Amino acid sequence: MKIMGNNILRIVPACMLCITFLAGCKETSEPVSSTSPAQTTSTSNKPLKIAFLNEHQFIREYGDSFHKKFPDIPLQVIPTVQTEGGVISELETSAILQEKPDLVFGPNLVMELGEAGKLFDLSVLAKRENMDLSVISPAVIDALQALGNGKLVALASEFQSAALYYNKSLFDRLQIPYPSNDISWQSLLELSKRIARTENGKSIYGLTHRNSPTVFLSQYIHGVGAPSPISEDGRKANYTSVAYSSAVEAGIAAFASGAFYLPQQNLPAAQSVAESLNRNKFVTGEAAMTIDSPGLMTTLKQAADQGIPSFSWDLVSEPIHPSKPKDSQNIVVSSVFGMMADSEKKDAAWTFLKYLISSELAAELPKTKPHFLSVRLDAGGERDGRKLDAFYAHRPIQISPRRLPKEISQEYNKLHTEEMTNLLYGRKRVADGLQFLQDSVQRLLDQANGSGK
């Protein structure tokens, strides 16, 4: 793809949309009036401005493929992050808006602008064109509407999800029944305990996980129904509540026993594909189960190519809490694009957004982003002969956003991660660590809410 001056990519549609839009419309989701040719002339040669992380990543992920289908639409990328001294930071929203973007990228920016009423309600356009949105996963629609207070202010081409993979060969050898769809977290823990053992000096683990131990521990705590460590209103720490403490104790014990796999700390980066594969306990047959993305299918094929012994495996939907059987902690829709309500290029912006959810882009996804799933249900039937139903079975958890100041939120995340790591690796007693977090986090919350010094 040729990159023009001023960050403009020479990527006006191949065919005109049946609907055109009034340039400079008000910040509203009301239907947009049609324009006359004279009204569109002043903007027809302007590039479609897209606020995205950086130009090169946009070209790689979207620009090249979009250019092949719509070579006459000029695109200009407005970077939303900057790097200084090796430190990556996000630009302020006000600085991004000064560049007059037509499309904006990312859940945080989309949510902020959606709540401020600055994004266009895309359901208006979908309705005008009789677009069948039922082809998009309901889980994705839920996540997208959550960004706009119930309005569809963004679209995405892909999303992340997870399923519970299990080693059928190992289960058969141990004569233990396979896990089922929608197994509860408590039952998963008990199943993992049954499997964990040492054979000929070699550890066999019940469950491993694609995320860090602290993230997985948090998922387990939530999955068994314990309260959030911070109250919904962001004012009270819950670390020493009976329910939270009990869940942490059980989770830590599961890691200590080998029911859940706890990796060695501070491992140096793998120096080869083979080394990386051999660190995955499920891939090597040393863990009976794992919670992972569809990308693990590709990883298992790579392992076979590297000479790692293969085994029979299958997958079911991820574990749940029985009282909320459709909630998933692993569904993430992060690659979202929203249309600015005051955009002068709504026709081109809508062309781009429709391409995001097109069958053409969905067909490319398994090759370009194997760890992701297409938002289209008609593209998610199977991959490499494996059905993908388990990845589409649940919906994202609806969590009320907490409005902690950015600096305090960063300090809280650091505190939580460091102390939970201390507990996982036995550097502190659970009761002592949770009390420390209770006191430290409560001070942060008091500070955030103006009641602390």
C-alpha cells in the first residue's frame, strides 16, 4: 500500500452508498438528512480520518485489506498513543478531537465519547439499510451496547473468548469422567484436585490457564461467587470479608496442591518456538485442562510439528457460576470503532464499519488473528474441523464502571497484583496479605472519594 504525505493512505467507495449524509450534523442520533451533490463536493476529496493506535498497526490489521476492496477511499490515521523514552502513553481525548476524526478506536475512547453523546447511533444506519444485525454474536452486541449506554455506537470485526480444553487421553487413562459444558467453578476445582498427582517423579496438574496466575486467581474468586474486592460504588474495600477471604484461601490452596498450575516466577523469555511450546503444560500433556482461546488449536498443531507428542483432546464451554450460567469473564471486545456524530465523511465511515463486519474480513481472521473469533455467527461454525460453539455460548459480564482517577487506579492495580503474587508464592500468610490490601486499598479509595488525606 502506498503511503501519501501527511499520513494519508490512498486507500470515495467503489460504489456509492444508497444513503448520503449531511456534513457537520449535530451531535445526535436522529436520522441524518440527505445531501445534495453541491453539499458533498467540499468533503468528497478529504480523507477519512481514523483515530487509531498508530499508522503501521492500522495498515497491517485493517488498511491493507480495506484498500483492496475500496482503493479509492483515502484514509488518514491519527495516532492515539505516543512513545517517549521507551514509555508508551495515550494522548488526551481533547488532543485527539482537535484533529477532527471521523472514526475513533478503542473501548475506553469509545465509551468516553459515547457517554458524552459524541458518537453516532449506528442502529439508525443499520435500520435504514435493513441490515440484519442478528448475524452478529449477541455477546458482541451486548458488549458494544455497554459502551454506549444501551446504544450501538461502535462495531468490531473480532472478539476474544475462551473455552475449557481437556486432554481426553489423560482422562481416559485415569478413568475420570470428562468435564461438561457449563461446569461450575467449584466443580472444576474438585475435578482438578482429582487429577493432580505425581507419577514417576513427574507432576500432573489439573488445570492451567493462558493468563497470569493473579488474573486466573481473580477469575476463580469471581467464579465461585465471592464479592468484588472493591464495592460497586468504589468506596469500600472487601478484602477481609468472609466470602472473599474464603475464596482466596481455596484458590491459593489449589495452586499449592498442583490442582492449578503455578509457573515459576521471573522466567526469562523463551528463546525459540520449541521452548515456548514446552512451557505450556497442556500442550506437553502435563495438565489435564486449560482455559484458552481458539488460538490454542494452532498451537497444538505447531507442537506436533515440533515433535511434541500429540494426544486426543476436545473442548467444552468455560466454567460458570450456577446462579449466572451465561456470564463469561473471558469475552472481550476491544477492537472497536465508533463514528463521530459530527463527522463530515459519514458515508465513507459507514463503508469502513460495514467492512469490519463483512464476510470477506471474517474469512481472513483465522489466518491473520488465530486467537480471535469473528463477530459473525455464520463465520464461527468451525475451525480445522472443530466446532466453535463453546466460544459463542456465553455473554460478557456486565460490570458497572468504577470512576477511580487514573493515577489511583494504576496504584490500586499495582498493589493488588504485587500482594496477590506474594500470597501465591508463599511469601505471606493469606490473612496478613488480605489485611494489608484491605488497609492500603481503603486508603486509596478514601483518597479518591475525597475522604482521605
